[in-house]
Amino acid sequence: MLLHTQNPLKFAFSTEDPDNIPELSFGIIGVPFDSTATYLPGTRFGPQAIREASYSFESYNLRFSGNVKLNSFDFGDVNVSHGNFRSTSKFIRSSVSEILEMGLKPIILGGEHTVTLPVLEEFSEGGLIHDLTVIHIDAHMDMADTYTGERYSHATVMRRVHELQPSGILQLGVRSASEEEVEFVRENGIEYHTAHEIMDNPEGALRAIRRIRGPVYLSVDIDVLDPAYAPSVGNPTPCGLTPLIMEELTAAAAEKELLGFDVVEVASGTRGDQTSINAAKIIYDILTIT
């Protein structure tokens, strides 16, 4: 194997030696699926954009004073059936099941936000969901029961996750929701911190993360960042978080018992786009910390 080459089809800080898998922590899969986009399409290009952007970082992470760990294996992209979420869901669940059987924690590169649901359905199948807190970092609550008559949409994904009965859902960075969604989260005791609250004082959100006891799954919709930092998303929403604040939230989540995570809704089809760079940074930081 040549020593001084790069493979942008794989995440930069993943090993390509399958013999190392038993010693690793994470298994990476991409899910290039964007069939329920409600505004701008293109999240099917997200996994490759994130991987390509990962090569922009040094192996030494100055912010966290350490080298990114070579503790992940990139298995490539899951097969998808565009226009058919349930069929695609089966492919995702099968892949996540195999990753878990290897003793690895899944890292999912999206793809639209619906891809989170089959991952957590597989966690539920394995009996992991009821002790699990889902940290959902997103501009949108995604708690609608249906959207344009569809139960499975990136606008309904957290409602379906709630139905799996995780230990808790913590929503951070939200700034867009219907009245029905706000009523639902309040009636069901789902804690949320808006982007405005976090930007004024991030300590409230950080304390909420630190209070969590037990395992955590982290789901990051990159549109939680302000469009100045992440313009290439399905639903850009003004008045969002900065990458500096996102870095603090990521670090707090990574210090928990993290069983897996996803970074979704990157809709970048161009090289070096700031959306994909900021998405790759989240993964880079977690791989450094954990």
C-alpha cells in the first residue's frame, strides 16, 4: 500500500485495514438519501462532501490538544432506494446491525434526517433504546406527526423517534416549529433550548447535556448552524448557532457515554463548501475526544 496517498472516498481519519476492526471504536457509513426534501434537494451528495472535506484538517486537533484517533473504519455508503424510505430503512438497519455486532459504534453521514430513525430502530431492536437519551441538535423540532400526509419525512423524524420511547430527547438550537410541535414537546416534557437562548448563554444547554445519566445518541442536523456557516442544507434557517458554540456542544456530548451519532442534511455538491467542512469538523472533534 502506498504511504503518501489520500482516498477521498473514505473519511480522512479512518483506517483502511479491516484486520484492525476488532480494536476500533467506530464504524462509518454514508446514507446518500434525500427523497423527502421539502425545500432544497441534494443531501444525497452529503456523505461524499463530508468525506472530501475531512482532508482539510490536521491530524493534531489544536482545540482539544490531541491527535485525532485512528479508531474508525469507513465501510462506504449504504445502498438506497430513492423515493422509498422503508426499503432504504431496511438497508440502513442491516448495516447498523452488522456494525453493532462487530462491537463498533455507528457514525452516520447523511443524507436527509430520516436516516436517523432506522439507526435508532435498530438500537430499539437490541434493547438499547429505553436507557438512551437522544441529543437532537437542529434548527427544527422535526416533531410533526405527518408532513404533507407522510409519516416518514425529515420533518417528522423526531416524532417517530419519540414513539420508540427513548429515555429522553434533548433538543438544542431549535428556532423553527409549528404550533402543534411546540405543544407536543411541552405536553410530553421534552426539554428544548432555542438557538437564541444558547447564543445568549450557552451554559444552560451545556448543563442540560452534563445532567444526562446513561448512554447517549447524538443527532446533528447541520442546519442548526446559521446559514452564514452552513448555506448548503435542505432548509436554511436564519439566526442559528456559530461553529464555536457547536464545538462546545459537541465536546460536552462526546464526554458522555456515546453509543453512536449522525451528522445529516449536508446538501453540498461543491468542493470545499463551508457546510461540509463544518460537518466534518464535528466528526473530527468527536474522534479526537472519544
